[in-house]
Amino acid sequence: MITVGITGIIGSGKSTVSRMLREAGYQVIDLDHIAKEVSGSSEVKEDIRRVFGEEFIRDDGSIDVNRMKTLVFQDRERLAMLEKIAHPRILGELARRLAWEKEKGARAVIIDGPLIFEKGMNKELTKTVVISANMETIRKRLLLRGMISEDAERRISNQMPLSEKEKMADHIVNNNGTEQDLIGETNFLLEQIKIWEVEDTCTLMN
């Protein structure tokens, strides 16, 4: 079984490509969704209370996500503290799901995550794909989503530049054009994944 990491930065189109791959029949594991699930555990809530303070826990016992986001996106040290709490649990759940997919006989699993390179996860994956676009296009997309410019720039600055991610990728999907253009790029990626699957099978047979 091969594992294919799909990554990019906010506004590059990573989630759209992952949706297309899911529609094409691939199992997609979304690391952001796992992070949300993990954040609901009592262990994580207790760690948040201990490290960041009672004010980040709502009266109903849930984490005040908006308040937490505001804090960590303004302070990289606090962001690192939060990741130290969540990341090991996210990796544990990812490993469990991958083992389940392998047991079911999956030939390829897609892993959608914004920080695959930042966290060194690419070293554990078979291949990595970067969804890329020029920064002017990305900024326009974020503004159209209703994000204020300062917040968009802060979010972008907290991630590795796309140019650096592209250097480390096995494949790049360019998303500067129309939705139809992106469909064409994704279809080409699907062909590439099939090639990787065959290469993996041949390696196992040698």
C-alpha cells in the first residue's frame, strides 16, 4: 500500500483536490479532521487547561477554538506548545487508520494535511504532492472567502513557503486557472498515482 501526502498552503486548493481524489474512489484521511476529533478528548482538554489556562475552556467543557486560534496564530511559541499537545495524538490516530486501510487491502491512501513537510511527515510517506498557485491568486481567494488581509498574511506566514514545498514534492498540481483546469491537473495526478501503485507492486514482487 502506498501513502500519498497532499499538501499546500491556505488558499492553494488542497481541499478541493482531495475532494476530487475522494470522488475518484480513493480513501482520503484528513489530518485537520483528525485534529478536531483529537481536540475533543478529555486528555487534550486537560492539557489545554494546564498549559494555556482555564480561560480557553468554555463553561460546557469544550475548547474555545476561536480564542485558541487567535492566540497561536499571533505567537509561534504558543503554536509550538499547542502542536506538542496535539501532534503525537494525531499521528497515533493516523497510524491506526492506515493500518485499518492496509488490512482492508487498499492499494493507495491519500493523506490531506497542511503541515506534512513542516512536521517531517513526508519522510514516512511514499510520495508527496503539493497543490500550488501564485501568491497573488491565493490572496485574492482568501479575501473572497471574507478573510481580512492581516489575518490572511498571518496564516500564510505560519506555513512553509510554497516554493520550498515544491522543491521537496514528488508531484506538483498547478491551480492558477479555472476549475476545469484544476480537473485536468487532478486527472493527470490520478494517472501518476496509478503509476506509483504499479511501481510499489513491482517492488514487492522483486
